[in-house]
Amino acid sequence: MSSSSPWPASPSLPRPVASNQPVWEDRTELQRLLDHGFPWLRFPPDLEARFQQDMVAQRLRHFLLSGLVALLVYNGFLVVDYLMASDVFWLALQIRLLVFTPFALLVLYVYWRWGDHILRWRSPALIEGPVLCSGLMAAASLAFILSSSSTPLSHYYHVGFIIVIMYGNIVQRLRFWMAVPFSLVVLLMHLGGVVVLDNMPPRLLGPIVIMVLATIVFTLVANYTLERDERRHYLLTLRERALVQELAQTHERLMDLSKVDGLTELANRRHFQDYLEQVWRRAQPDRAPLALLMVDVDHFKKYNDRYGHPAGDAALRQVARVLESNVRRPGDLVARYGGEEFVAVLPQTSAETALLVAERVRAAIEALALRHEVSNVARVLTVSVGVAHGVAGDVASPEALLKQADQALYQAKREGRNRTRLLQGPLPQPSQAL
């Protein structure tokens, strides 16, 4: 027999289901995190790395949209520069429009234009880095403007650091453990500006510093809550995917079990019928040959009566294994047809090859040497095999080919059993379906 076949494999045993959807294998760990929380906003290393990578695409979209809005707001503060630091307005104009804005637009364009390439790296630093740098540059530009201005109103302009803190912690939503050092650096810039401006009114110094500190605390709390909720939603999504995959696997398992004979673990009669129809339809356009084997254990009722049903079941399982090992091409199918009868579908098989396979099966089962003292054929368990062969289109239907195999089996039994017989040629359409 050829070692390959154009026909699809039809295995009789259930197979594990593959899923294209990413899932987290350790559902116990997921549930533990959902139940007990993650107060430090950190998952176990493998899950943390996956979370950061899976969020890159979402973070990139958020960075582009909020970055563009934030740039418009940043330049809108030129009005405030004019009103509160008028003596350095032209300096502020150059810093905002000629330094910061071109740089920010270039970064946004690069991330928009080559976003797909950036996503392939799956590196969170490629997103968090520009956010952190843009916030610090905005704070530095404000600090420079304030240090260069000598107008009394510039003292009040220190509340502008509150906007920068809100940008990084709330608008761009830096990761919490990056938002903390970001906020502290902005606070140091603010305090450094206060030190530089030695003419800061004492009554104004305390309230402004308190407002900046309060903004840091409140925005960090909000930032922590947002990231915690994001992480929890991510865990729930992973758990849902795992449940969906488990349901799909269970469904597939049940579907496979509905095709399997419980005793022998071969395909059952229903699956055999479906597969025979499928093979027949595929064979018709090319008028491809097709062979069937029908195998019957000789005097099996006597075997059960003599040795008991458990021994009979064990014998059937051994017969099934022999059939599987001898009918082994990818497109072949072995099934239990009922009771002690088995069938095999052999697509793209000549009559001579089918007969050789049948004889190999018969001899292999006899070689098992399972004792059968009450058999009229031999002192060991034997089988009779009927072989049918035809060409799709010449034979009326798959039912007709099956009837041929049944008649060949009947002939083998009538001639003394423990033998193979072949019938081929067109038969009329049978009156009963499979």
C-alpha cells in the first residue's frame, strides 16, 4: 500500500483542541489575583511581561490621540504667558512653537506613520518613554520661562506645574511606578523655581506648594485606581478567554465522543456512515476507486458464552487494535459497525491491495492466538473478511458498495469462515439506507 493518501485523515480517537486565541494557562493564578488583588500593581513576572506587551497597541492609540490634544493645550498657554509673564513672552513663543512643538509633532508623526513597526517590538518603553519625556520637557520649559521672568504675576504662574502633573498622571496615564518619579521630578522643578525666585511673597509660597503637593497626591491616587482597574479588566479578559477555550474544548470533546465507540475507541457506526458519504462524494468527480472491508469475529456468541462477556469485550478491543495497526494510511478509517462486526474504508485503493490488507488483518488476528475452544473453525479466535471494491460512478451508491462487502462476508462465512473474499462490480441501488 502507498504510505500517503490524498484523502483527509479521520482519526477515531478524540484530539485536543487548538485555539488561536491567546489564553493564560494558569487559571488558578488568575483567580488568586482576582480574589486577593495586586496592591503593588505587579503580576508574577511572566504574566507582567505579557500584560505590558498586550497593552502596547492600546497605549499607542491613547498616546497619539491624547498627545495631539495635549499639544494644542500646551500652545494655548501662550495666552497665559502673555498675561502673566509678558516680559519674556517672545522667549515663551520661541520655546513653545519653535522648540517643543516641532519636536512633539515629529514624535507623533513617527509613531503614527510607523506604528505597525513599533508594535512589532512589543516594548512598553517605546510608549512610556516619549510620554515621560514630553511631560518633563513641558515642565522644564515652564520652569525656564518662570526663571527668566521678573513680573510679579509670574509668581502665580507656578500653578502651571499642576497642569503638567495632570497631563502625565491623568491624561497620558503613565504607569503608576513611573508616575511617582515623574511627579517628584516636577515637584523638584517647582521648588527649584521657588528658590530661584527669591522675591516670592511668603504668603503666596505656602499655598502654591500645598496646591502642587495636593495635585500630586490626588492624581497619583487616580492614576493608581485607573491602572488597578485596567489590570483587573485584563485578568477578567484572560479568564473569560480561558473559559471560552475550555468550553470549546469540551464541545469538541463531546463531538469527538459522539463519533467514537466506547468499548473499542474506534469510530462508531454513525461516524463511519458520514465518512463513507464524504469519501464517496470526493471520489465521484475523478471516478476514484474505493474499497470496503467488513470484518466479523467467527462464532463470537459461543466465545462470550464460554469465556464470559468481560473476556469477549477484551477480545474485541484486541481485534480493534489489530485493525488499526494494519489499516493505517492517513485517509483510511476503521470503525465498529455493531456487535462483533467491524468495517474499514480504504479510499484510492485497488482491489488487489484491499484484498492484501484484508488477508493481513485476518492473519494478524489469528496470530493473536486468543483461545477459542468452542469454535468450529479453529482453537483460536478468527475472523472472516468481506472485501468490496468499486469505482465511484460505476457502483450506484456507497450503500451498494456496503452491500457488496456484506455479501462478500456472507460468502466467506458460507465457505467455512477464517478467510477473505472479494466481490466487485456494479450492484443495483439497495432499498435500505446505511
